Amino acid sequence: MARQKYVFNQKSLSYELYRVNWKQRLFGVLSYILTTGAFAAVFVFIAFHFFGSPKERMQKRELDFLKLQYEFMSNRLESMDKLVADLQQRDDYIYRTIFEAEPIPSSVRRAGFGGTDRYEKLIGFKNSEIVVETAKRLDRIASQLYVQSKSFDEVYDLARNKSEMLASIPAIQPIKNHDIRRISSHFGVRLDPFYKVNKFHQGVDFSATTGTEVFATGDGVVSKVERSYFGYGNTIIIDHGFGYKTLYGHLSAFSIKRGEKVKRGQLIGKVGSTGKSTSPHLHYEVHKGDRPVNPIHFFFNDLTPEEYEMILELSLLPSQTMD
């Protein structure tokens, strides 16, 4: 049974039973509802914005976990980047150098993978930049590994043909030269005997008597046998493969013909003074990749270390060519 309330009536100076009308009851109910609702709203606001719902807390833990995994993946990708860079460096400066192969250009190694729209579906989310950057790094590494794989295939083929390549590289002097001072003119800028101006001399001149035997300096195929009264005169060019070619000029006679396969040390002709020449000698050139290179670096089968040092010193002295 509800407890009754009494109020003091100042007019009648007596206590009277307190009665509540329907308006007061309605106002009280509404006040209670509004107050309770306000407290509930404040509680919910604080709970959701500062503490989060159980579902949100679970999602936040999952998001933090994914971010941590992305960080681990990023560190692993960085390690893979360093590993790929090390493989590329070894490939260019060790493996390909051993087999006389040109390094792979950086533009090829760093080529892009796909277009900008490749990552379009990954954009527009809260953490899109992490996902897109990770995808780009993976694609870049995949592209570099593909190029590296193709390079290793090429190096493997070079390794299988190593013995053939070693036999083909020009590795001896083209005449039996027991006195290295018989190289009368070296590779580099030299004085032209006819025009008396400095010109680039693409080979070396061996001073020798007419009829001195000339030999192939490496295995190969004769690509040119030409008789001429100009320039290098009677000339032989041998294609050794692997980017190497040798030229023998001012010959007096030929011992081979065009298209013939020759071996290192095989007689191919004889010294003369044909073409633009001041006296009997052999003009000899070595080309690698269609560029002339210093032939004395390829006499390693004929020279001792002391003789090689001496020939290098002689090559620095000023001289006049014989053609």
C-alpha cells in the first residue's frame, strides 16, 4: 500500500491529504523519461566514443593486427629489395663480367609493371595507401626477379659455352713476335705519317719483313677477305663470335678464304705493305661489340707479367703510325 503524503495548509492551519492531479502526474512522468533519456544518451555517447562497442573493439583489434602484419610485410619486402639489388649487382659486376657480357641497363631492371589503373580497385578505402604501396612493391620485385631470371638463363648459356668462348677470344699475337719492341705503333692517338696530324689509331702495328707469317688469334669464321690499294690494303676480318672481331691489314698474301672456319694459331696470310703504308708491317685490330679495344690487353697467352708491364709502358710513349 502506497504511503500517503500530507501537506500543511497555512490558511486552515491544518494538515491535509496531498492529492496529485493528472497534469502533475503527466509532467512528472515526462520529466522522468526526459531525464532518463538524457542520461542514457550521455552514457551511450561516452561509451561509443571513448570505449566503443564490443563489436567495434573487436574490429579495432583486427585492424591493429592487420596494420602490424602490413608492417612485418613491409620489412620483409625491404629485405627482399636488398636481396634483389645484391643479386643484380653480382650479376652485372661478377657473373656477366666473367663471361664478357654487357651489364643489363638500369632502365630495363627498373621497368614498370602494369599501368596506373592496375591499382584502381584498391583505392577508396580507409587504408588504401598501405595496400596500394604494398601491391606496387610486390609488382616491382616480381618484375625485377623476372628480368634477373632471364639474365641468369643467359649467363647459364654463356657458362655452357665457356670453353668455346675461351677458344674464340683473341688471346695471342698475330705474328711470332719474340721482341715486343717490334710493335712500332700502339693503340690511341698517334701521328699520321702522311698527313702529319694526330689521329686515333684503332690497333697496333707490328714491324716485320714482307712474307712474315700471320696467324689467327682466336677461333672464328672469316667474314671478309679483301684486296685493295687503299686504306689497310689487303685485309682479313675474322668474326670470333661472342662480340669479338679481329682485323689484319696490309697483307701481301692470303691463306684462307671468306666463310672458312679457322682455329687459333692457324696461318691466314703474310705481312706486306699494301694500301696506305710506309713500310712492311701488320696492322692488327680487336673489336668488342663493334668498338675498337686495345689489342695488347689480349696478348695474355704470349706475354709474361714482366713483358706485359713493359708493353704497357711502351704504349704510353709518343709514336708515329706506319699507315
